[in-house]
Amino acid sequence: MTRSVLVSLFLAVLLLAACAASLVAGPAGLLIGSGTALDPQAADLILFELRAPRTLLAIAAGGVLGLGGAVLQGLLRNPLADPGLLGISGAGALGGVGALYFGLAGMAPLAMPVAGLGGAALAMLVLMGLAGRRPPPATLILAGLAVSALVGALTWLALSLAPSPFAVAEALTWIMGTLDAATRQDVWLVAPFALVSVLLLLPLGRGLDALALGDDTAETLGMRPALVRLLAIVGVAVGTGAVGAVVGALAFVGLVVPHALRPLVGARPGALLLPSMIGGAFLVLVADIVLRVGFDGTRLQLGVLTSLLGAPVFLWLVMRARIHGGGA
């Protein structure tokens, strides 16, 4: 049994424990045991209408972002690659804002995730076009910053032209990344796209391992580099676009999780995919539990907490690159 499988099994156990905690504990108190003061009907309502959708959505969002980060880092051969850092998650959120702004979200339930994944796919294509086929780290980061700046400007433009202050406040809360209003409909909206993303990305392990040796070597091993890149781009865009359109921007999840797991499973891109998916789900779910139990009554949003966790990691990577003479 490989280290990747062992780490994945360990993370799966932690994720199951976090799921149990997320379903049982919350601002309304415990739903089982002597600690609950709720009647059975109220407990069932809280469990199935509030906590279960929130738990499932956290798992889907974290899993997609963790897996997407690991794929991008392997595809671009750059440990700084991340759907949020490169503007892809923000583009998904922009698509959702557009669907809200033009009233499409109220006309069709799938409008937000479709607009989100469309925005994410467009951002990914623009990024790849700006950076080139084999981008050096500096070029990739500059291209990502350019995409992020453009996406941010368009998002703020849409907010500036919003019809009412209430719409602006609602959109801002959602853009920061939140699961406060998670519903079963949100789960059904994200789940198909998350499943497609996972089915496209998880089998790319061997292809990413081969691409790490160079395109020519990958072709001699029977891989098709262009097809691997296409599937990776589509898979990341589908997953992060849908998550960004429904949950908002959860920054740095795709950056932090692969880095945290790389010392445990090794630097081979393919070995990081499954652990990063489970680890991302665990990270987002635990962060949401901390918000619900530890910061109940505050307006701290989930995306803010993930940014507070991820920003120091990013700074550490920058300092390490500087110490090693510019290498990432």
C-alpha cells in the first residue's frame, strides 16, 4: 500500500469524524445525547435542513478546490498555482454575480453554476494564453495577477451598479465565501459539477506524472500532453466555477492543502491528487465548524478564515523562493 493511499485513508477517517461533529454540534447545541434541549422535530429540522446541506456543501467545495490546486500545481509545474491565486475562483464568483445582476439566477436554478463555470473556464483560457505553453513561475504569477485584477474590477463594477444597497450587502457576503445560507438546492446545484470535475481530474495522475518529465518524454510513455492539459483545464473550471458561483471565493484552499500533504506523500503530482481532495474537504469542513461553534454571532465569513490560514503559507513560499535564489 503506497503512502498516498495510507495518507488518504487517514484523512478519510478524520473527514468522517469532522462530518459527525458538523452534524451534531452547532449554535443550536448538540442534537444527540444529554446535551440537547431540542424536541425531536426541531432537531430533525436543524439536522436535515441546515447542518446536512452545509456539511455536504463544505465537503464538495473543499474537495474540488483541494483537488484543483493539486492538479494545477502538477500541470503548471509550479507550487504557487491555485484556482484562487490565478483568478479562476474569482472568475467563477464573477459569473455568479453576473447571473444575480442580470436576474438570470431567479429565472433558472442552473444559471449561477453555469455562469460560474463559464467565467472560470474563460479565465483559465485567458491565463493559459497569457502565460504561454510552458510558463516560468514569474510569468505565470503575473498572468494570474492580471486575470485576478480584471476579474476583481469587473466584480466591483457590477456591485457599483447594483440596484440597491441590500443587493450589494448580500453579494459582498456571498463573494467573501460563506455557507451560512446553504440549502439542499445548493447541494444539488454543485454536486453534479463537482462529480464531473472529480471524474475528469482524478484519473489524470499518470498523465501529470509524465508531463513532469517533459512533453517529449510524456509522449514516449504513451501520453497525449494536449489532451491531459485540456481535461485538466475543463475539470478545474467545471468544479471551481460551480463552487465559486454558489459558495463564493474560498481563497488559498488549493494552495495550502497540497503543500501541507507534499511532505507526507512526496512530490509526484499524481500521488497528491486523492489526498489533496480529501484534505481540502477536511480543511473547509473544519473551518466551517470553527466558525459556527467558535465565532457564533460574528460576521466572520468562511472565505476570510481560509485567507487568514492561507496567506501566511503564501508568504512563506515567497520567502523560501527568495532564499533559494528565485526558485519556487
